[in-house]
Amino acid sequence: MLLFSAAGLIALAGCVNAPNEPVSAGTSSAPFPSFASIPPAPGDVRSVEGWNAAVTTSESERAQLLADVAPSTFSLTGTEAFLADQRATIAFNPADVPPADQAARSAAWAAQMRERATPPPRPR
């Protein structure tokens, strides 16, 4: 603990300047720049009116989005009718649905193929 305290004091001592020393050794006596040396404003900067229009558009789109997804705009009732409607539009065929034991049959086939597999020969 004493070592850390001593290191902290040494670090702080390096930050203190004597009253008559310059702030940095690189201070030059060059003249300060004039207002004439400020470059002109770029021409492709959006105007205040442009920013106002962009913000107003963004805020109106936000309000429309919040209105579209408000809790009162949808419900979870009538799911069977929705499902029947969607199945009618995609030509759903119940025969295309895999059987319930398909995962077990696939795992058994994969195990059988692993047993039949032979490893490749070792490189020489």
C-alpha cells in the first residue's frame, strides 16, 4: 500500500509546473490566425430548414409506426381462421408433414450409417 501511495505522489509531482515556466516547450511566437484565414463553409451542408424537414418527417414516421404497432391494433383471437386462410393460399398438403417419429427414425439411420462407415486409410 505504501508503494502505491509513493508512486501516486511521484506521478502527481511530475504534473506540477514552476510558476515561471511555459506551459509547453513548443510554444512559438507565431502570430495568431486572423478571421480571414477561416475557410469558407462547405456548400453541401444541410440548411436549418432541411434539418427541420428531416426531423419533422422522422417524427411523423415514428408516430405512424407507434400507431401501427399499438397493442389495440391486433389480437391473438381467431387463429384457426387465420391458419385456414394461410393454408388455402399456400396449397398446404397434410401429407407433406413428417410423421411424429421422424426424428427417431433419422437418428437410427444416422447410427446405422456410422456403424457401416470405414475410416480412410492412414497417410504414409
